Amino acid sequence: MAAQLGVSPSTVRMWGRRYGLVASARSEGGHRRYTSADVERLHHMHAAVISGETPAAAAALVLAGKQRHDDATDWPVTAGTSRYGGGFVLALPGAGRTAQGIGRAASRLDEIGAREMTLQALHELKTTRTWNQVLRPVLVATGVHWQHTGTGIEIEHLLTQAITAAFATYVSQLPEPAQDRPVVLAGGPREDHVLTLLAVRGALAERGVPVRTLGARTPTQALTSTATRIRAAAVFIWATKPANASEQEIRELSENHRGLTVVLGGAGWRQSSIGSGTVCTSLEQAADLLDQSWRRKVRKGLSENPSLS
């Protein structure tokens, strides 16, 4: 059932446990079986959550017999008025329905709703489209709201937690990649904002590329040590502004690991290349370069050690 809906099994179990949306029939062996009515209810529940309803509100509508019509605007949405908070909705002009739903959930401080909608988008659209078409517009709107009003930092923090949890679940559900010559992802030595690393990790996991994520404020010494210990094929370093990027440290990293592919992302890197590092301008470009580097290093290792093939 979870696969049919495109959500995690734990989500279906949670809907059953909390809201009574369980299989109503049983097999001769006593196992629960979903009837067509049960399946229809779960589809309506899922549609309501994607529309921006909290799981509790969506369940109440479904159990009351209200159904989503083909036109999504006919499905009742209570954005901005839920018990989770509300008071305003993030401005997302021109954004798609899923981005709007995540924005409404985040505005209501509905972490579960934002997480489940993000996870659903990842299953349906994969990482690159989810990041570019769904998550980036919401994150930008959150930042703009804070800049204009000085409020809403709690929305950004909650959204960060929801996105982090969704990516962790999504990646764990993908086939486990090979572990030879992983790619290392890290924030620059002074970089705190590293959600982009989750998107890079997701895009690489979909391609079967092994990854080690070190996170925010990674010292160059730690990055160098990690690359040595695990024989990394490549490293990706993220910096959102020049103050968070250390070009001298990148040159030192490149000099200490002359065979290491160094890929740089974010507005902090002002040049097209730094040392032996390449500055990327998109998630797609970064994933392509890191993927190509990993496959090249793995092929080289196999050619040098035929017994490993």
C-alpha cells in the first residue's frame, strides 16, 4: 500500500495508528487486507496532505466522508488557520502545487506535513526536480519573508528539519550503493547552511554513488584527513558567500591530493576554477562531475586490480 501511494510504510502505519485509517478486512490467516474503500480513503488522505492539510485535518475530512475532486482547488484547505500556528502563508507566486503545500505546512509549523510532502515529491520527481522546482522556491520565500519582516526564523528551522528527515528517509529507501572510493560532501570551514549537501547526496545516491557527508563548518584538515582515510574519489565543498569560502585552503587541499577531484558549489566561490577545483553553477553539474569522477576512479582501480572485478 505504501508503494502504491508513494510514501514510506511508517507513514501508512502512523495514519492507521493515529487516525484509524487501517485495513478493515482480514484474510483467513488473520492478516489485514485493504478493501477498495480502504484504498480510496488512503488516496484521499494522501491527496489532502499533499494539498497542504495537516495529517490530523486531512484524516478528519476523509473520515467525515469528504473527498478530493479532480480539481485540486475543490479540496478544502485550511492553510494559515490550523492549530499548528499559522497567521500567514509564505508568498510563493507561480510555484507548483507541492511547493505551495509545503509552504503552507511550514507556515503552520507542521513538520510532519512538510516532511511527508517532501518525501512524496522525492519519490515522484527524484532529487534534482524536487530541489529545483519544489524546495528551492519554498526556501527562497522563507528567506525573503525573514528579510522583509524580521520574523519567521522558526519556519526556516522547522523546514530544515523536515527536509533533512525526508532526504534521510528517501536515501535509506534507495538500493545500497557500492562503498569503494566514496565522494565526500562538506560545508566550507565557516559555512553553516548546508541543506544543498542533502540534494547533492540524494542525486548521487540515485546514481549508485557512495557518499560520506561531513556537514557544516568542516575544517580543511578534517576534510583532507577524511579524503585520505577513505581514498575518496572526489570532494564537494559548499559555500554560500565569499566570507565562508577559503580559496587558500582549497589550494592546499588540491596540492596535498593531486589526484583528488575537487568540486565547489555556492555563490562563495567567485572564480570558475580555484587550484584544481571546479566551480559548479547547478546541482545537475555538480552531480555529473562527481559521478563521472567516481566512475573514472573505480574503473581505474579495477584495471589496476583485475581480481576485484
